[in-house]
Amino acid sequence: FGSKSLRKMPLIAVTSITDGLKRLYIEKLRPLEATYRFNDFVSPLLTNSNFDAKPMVMLLGQYSTGKTTFIKHLLRCDYPGAHIGPEPTTDRFVVVMSGSDERSIPGNTVAVHADMPFGGLTTFGGAFLSKFECAQMPHPLLDEITIVDTPGVLSGEKQRTQRSYDFTGVISWFAAKCDLILLLFDPHKLDISDEFKRVIASLRGNDDKIRVVLNKADQVDTQQLMRVYGALMWSLGKVLNTPEVVRVYIGSFNDKPINEETVNPMFRELFEKEQDDLLMDLVDIPKKACDRRINEFVKRARAAKIHAYIISHLKKEMPAIMGKSKTQQRLIDNLEAEFAKVQREHHLPAGDFPNVNHFKEVLNGYSIDKFEKLKPKMIQAVDDMLGHEIPELLKNFRNPYA
Amino acid sequence: FGSKSLRKMPLIAVTSITDGLKRLYIEKLRPLEATYRFNDFVSPLLTNSNFDAKPMVMLLGQYSTGKTTFIKHLLRCDYPGAHIGPEPTTDRFVVVMSGSDERSIPGNTVAVHADMPFGGLTTFGGAFLSKFECAQMPHPLLDEITIVDTPGVLSGEKQRTQRSYDFTGVISWFAAKCDLILLLFDPHKLDISDEFKRVIASLRGNDDKIRVVLNKADQVDTQQLMRVYGALMWSLGKVLNTPEVVRVYIGSFNDKPINEETVNPMFRELFEKEQDDLLMDLVDIPKKACDRRINEFVKRARAAKIHAYIISHLKKEMPAIMGKSKTQQRLIDNLEAEFAKVQREHHLPAGDFPNVNHFKEVLNGYSIDKFEKLKPKMIQAVDDMLGHEIPELLKNFRNPYA
Ligand SMILES: Nc1ncnc2c1ncn2[C@@H]1O[C@H](COP(=O)(O)OP(=O)(O)OP(=O)(O)O)[C@@H](O)[C@H]1O
Ligand SMILES: Nc1ncnc2c1ncn2[C@@H]1O[C@H](COP(=O)(O)OP(=O)(O)OP(=O)(O)O)[C@@H](O)[C@H]1O
Ligand SMILES: [Mg+2]
Ligand SMILES: [Mg+2]
């Protein structure tokens, strides 16, 4: 993993924060979630695998831009089942992760594995699961991050007709779970096809995770490289549509050494610097992932509280004896107004409320009368956690917001 | 003008085509224009200076990006009245053109000079003319092109409050007359201020004339240059908003040799190639300008014909004796419908018609009754010119559409 020493945060701190969150979740947040069925309305209860999952890096790009080779370059060896070649080779999503020995696990098995965080992928169906795989191997880098290799994005209409599953949906699912998304381009595959645009659009909301790699930069001469790079930035600026310029790493992330004939020594120096920068960015992931995890945990706790307020409010509106089903129907029909009441009563931001239509749909399957009343102690426990225990936890190890 | 030999079209051909157009204008087109007052409604009659004017190159950019130095680099000497310095120095528009001896002519004089094509600038008023100047000197390059130096674009609100004239209006005027527009950036002045955005917006319709120069590229190291260049392309793509990538020349267009210390030999080679490419682009201008001139001449002839049809149609609608002023008012009020009649009668494209409101305004100052009836011979003369004489002229010298 290069000669550079890794400037990373002590793994012990990450582990301790993870353990702390795990404990807080079980003691303080999960009871509230379970009582008001947060899991049915919003998001499944968290399991250990959600806390223990390694930070993930996903590689995306047209076919043959060197995604699989990039992983080989990082690991300094092939992962089990890796295929490299000039034609479209990788035909599936492969999660490359740490394991005691080298093996490939088929998608259907991966999805039901309780200690792997991929259960959510079952919603994409059997056609997808047969194109999903986990490659395990012992490797020091994989102790810190998990890498997701993907099938190359095809151009034109080919892709839509060829794939038997929701390709952009899967990418969007992984993008939400990942900590870094690398978009690979090569000088001969610059055009951003319509399909690729849809893929990039499906990353929306995760823009801050995106980095771009202009790979195989040693394959063209200097003037061509400048043209290619300029054209890439020109179109990326339009497609990504953020004011901040995305970071582009220019280099050749290959298993073979850089092409010494076409590449001028000075460009070799540039490529090496860029490669070092990218490695540093990768090494930084665990620390960033830890920050992100805390952030999401806090967001989840707030959402669970709002959910509890909504459910207990609906329960309170139910009559003691007569007209229960009529009232239930009225409440569902006027759910938006009920949300507004809850919002006013507890001074909550409107933007934090769940989608009304989705909520209605789930609510139709329940009898509101059976819900629990508001339990102030449970709310208090979550407030304590947000106000004292989490800040305390961070202070004891490190302050991610410092 | 560099050691490169100039691959230009023979000047004799340009001259012959120019002379041919001049003759055709006087014999065939000008009579039609004058008869129906095309000059009052659309565009002043052309004079020799319009035909003899050299192709123009305009330099635009933030202050201190090296516009004046770029001209010095091209000419290998200062132009009369040139100021170069790190603070905002050029405070006026300077047309640098060929002349028998070195001198500066103030803007008010330039604007009234019959053999210079700058009369139109008087509409920008005295405040502008006092910030306008012509620098003349004998120079082989200036025999072929005229160069327009401009005051640096300022950032923020400074500019709007400081300039006493319509800055973007003037730029837009020059942009229409120019054959090439160079936008200069330097690595330390990349941001495209709101004012600069307005300037770029005022170039609309002339997008194909725009080239970009990333100047002073030797002032930063390789990795920085790549960042800077990438960021420039990122934002240019959004501002220029054309699908085609604009050509960016990377280099240092300085009166001094390239900074040998910071610049690696390989980048020096790149810069030299880029500088050669830009010079070639400049050398190509006279030929392109000639094509453009023919194109505009043909467009003008079509517009003059449509104008003649409109005017003679309005004349025809006037009563012989009574109710003239009432009819005139009715025609003006329903001018759009009258345009439509002319369009149908002569099978003309609607998009080629002039702006109705502007036409109405000018028409208010005239008595329609005094206009001329349609003179088919005059129309026939222009049709002959478009159908035979111009193609003949081009064939005799060269075919610009080959
Ligand atoms: N940095 C590089 N320089 C030169 N050639 C490279 C580089 N990286 C990969 N290649 C070559 O490009 C081809 C495609 O590589 P690879 O299979 O890794 O691409 P991929 O993006 O994984 O493609 P797919 O989407 O089809 O899986 C191979 O022939 C490989 O040897
Ligand atoms: N290629 C170059 N490399 C390094 N320095 C340069 C280069 N070109 C110009 N300079 C320096 O930058 C400064 C500004 O140059 P100059 O006056 O030509 O810019 P300008 O764009 O004409 O500015 P203004 O808009 O104020 O007229 C001067 O100090 C000049 O010496
Ligand atoms: Mg692959
Ligand atoms: Mg200047």
C-alpha cells in the first residue's frame, strides 16, 4: 500500500465510538423505535452489522476504463474472481471485503448473511442477486475499507435492454451506503452517455462523496492530455452541476509501471503526486466515515422522535369506544393536517417530517387504536442521549467537529 | 511574426473579392437600400471603410491578465500609448491598427473619421468616446489584422459604479464587428465575476469567435496548473453553455522569455506548441474574415429586399386622395398583420423579418405616402447579384465554401 505512512486516526478511537453508539442504540434509541414501529414506517432496526460495516468505496465508469485494474493496483493482487480485459469484463457488482480466507460468495447468500449489511439489496430481485457477489480475502487494506467493483456503464441504449435489473437503482443504493465514489474515465472514453448521465443523476445527494479519476493518462501525449482533461471538466461541470469543482486525479492506476516511452519524466512526477493524493484520500475514509456515521445516527434519532410524536398523536385522537374505524379513516384522509398539528405542538421543523403519502400507505395496514400512547420517559432517554451521552462519547475519544 | 511561415490565403484574392463586393454594392444593392431608406430603418449605408476594414481581434479579460502584454508579444514592441502594470492599467478601448507613422488618435476624432469603421460608436456617448482611442503604427502584422485592447473587467460591483458608459454594450458592439475574441485568464484570476458573466453574455451570437487563453501558465507548478485549468474548464462550460468545448490555449504570452526555473522543459514544449497553434489561428483570420464578409453581405442583400417589399407594400395600401393620415395610423397599428401579408405574397421566411416595434418607431417619423412604389428592376438587379455575380466572383478567386 505504497511507501507512504498512513496518516489515519487511531483505529481504537473509531472502534470505541462504534461500540459506544452500538450501546446507546440498544439502550436508548431502539426501545423508542420498536415501540412506535419506526422500523415498519421508516427504516429497519439497526443490527450489529450496520455498526461494524467497514467504510465503502465504489468504483464507477464506462467499461474498460480500468476499474478492476484499479483495485488490483490498490491491493497489489487480484481479488478472487476478478476479470480484467479490453472488452466489457466485469458483469456483476462485486463487494471486495476482508475475510479469513480467499473465497467468492454468491449474491443470494450475501443478501441473507446477518453480519453483512446487504440485506436491503433483496428488493432488487433475483435477477440482480445473480449478478451480485462478495469476494473475500485477508488483506491489511481491506481491514479498513470495503471496495465495490461494478459492471462498466455501457453507452447508448445497449445498457437498458441488456440489464435485467434496475441498474441505476442499485447504484443509488450503494451510493447512499458508500463513503467515497470514484468515477473513472480514460482518455479514449470521455463521452458521458445518456445512461452514464442517469447513473450520475442517481448519485444525487451524495455529491460530496464523488471523486473523478482520469485514468490511463500515460496513453496520450501532453497536448492531447490537456485537451482530454479540459473536455472532461467542461462536461463534468454541466453534469454534476455543483459550484464546487470536483477533484480529478490524473494518472495511471495500473498493475504495470507507467509507460516510460510516451510519458515525459515531468508528467510521471505529476502522476505520482496525484496517485499519492488519491491514496491519502482513501486512507482518510475511516475517519470521515466515522463522522458520517455519527451524523446519520443523530439524524436517525431525531426522525425516530418525530415518528413517536406522530404515532402517539394519532393514538390520542382515537375515540374511547365508538366510531373507531370512521375516525381512523378521517385521520388518514387528513394526515397532512395532523402532521401540522404535531409540528406546531412540539415546535418541529416541517422539513424533518416524513413523506405523507408513504406514511398513509403504511398506516392503512395498521389499526391506530392499537398504537402506544406517548411515553415521555422514552423521549427523555433519547433527548439525554443526544444532549449528553453522544457529546460525551465524542469528547472522550476525539471531537470530529473540531 | 515568429519563425513560422504563414499559411495564409493570397492577399490578392482577399483584395479582389473585397473590390468585387464593393463594386456590386455600389451598382446593385445601394440603389435599392437608398430608395427604400434601408439606412434609416436597419443599418447605415456601407462606405469604403466597411469594405476595407481589416479583420479585428478583441482581447477581453480581468485586469492584469496580460492583455496589453499579449499585444506587445505579438507585435514584439509596445503600441503607442500602451501601459502595462500589475494594477488596472488600460483604462480605455484601444484599437491598434496599421498607419504610416506612430500616433494616438482620440476617440471623438476616430468616430468621425470617414475611412474608419467606428462611426457607430458615437451612440455610446461622449463619456465613452473619451475612453476610446486609436493607436496607429506601421507594422506587417497590422497590415493584416487590427487588434482591440480593452480595459480589464473588474470584479464585483466596482465596475458598474466606476464606468460612466455602457461597458457591456460597447463590448457587444465590438464583438459583432470582430473576427476573433480572445478571453484571457491567468492562474491567479480565474473567478468569473458577475460582471464578467454579463460581458460573456453580451458576446452571445458570436460564440464561434471565442477562444480562451490561460496565460502566465509558467507562474504555477504542474499540479497547480492542472487544478487551475480544470477549474477554468468547469466554470467556462457552464458560462459559455455550448456543447462544443471552447479551445483553450495554455501558455505564457509575455514579452520576456518563459520562466525557466519553475517550468519543466516538457511543459515549455507544450506552451510552445500551444503558442504556435494560437498564432496559426490568428494567421487564419483574414481568410475566415473574408468568408464572413461575403456571408454578411448576402444576408444584408436579403434583408434589403425584404425591407423594399415592406415599404412598397405599405405605399400601395395608401389611398389616392382622402384619409391618408388615418390609413397611415391604421397601417402602423396593424403592422404585424401587414408584415404577414408581405411574407405570404413573396413566400419569405418569417424569421427574416425585422423587429416590428423598432420598425413602428422609425415609421412614425415618416409619411408613408412619400415612399416609392415597388421597382421590380431594382429587385431584379439584386437577385442577379445574389444568383450570378457573387458566385462568379467567388469562383474566379476561390470558393470559400469548398
Ligand atoms: N492504467 C492503465 N493503463 C493502461 N491500461 C490499463 C490501465 N488500467 C487498465 N488497463 C487495461 O484496460 C483494459 C480494461 O481494464 P479493466 O478490465 O480493469 O477495466 P474495467 O473498467 O474493470 O472494465 P469492465 O467495466 O469491463 O469491468 C485491460 O486491458 C487493462 O489491462
Ligand atoms: N505572460 C506573462 N507572464 C508573467 N507576467 C505577465 C505576463 N503577461 C503580463 N504579465 C504581467 O502582468 C501584469 C499585467 O499585465 P498587463 O498590463 O499586460 O495586463 P492587462 O490585462 O493589460 O491589464 P489591464 O486590464 O489593467 O490593462 C504586468 O505586471 C505584466 O508584466
Ligand atoms: Mg472490471
Ligand atoms: Mg492592459
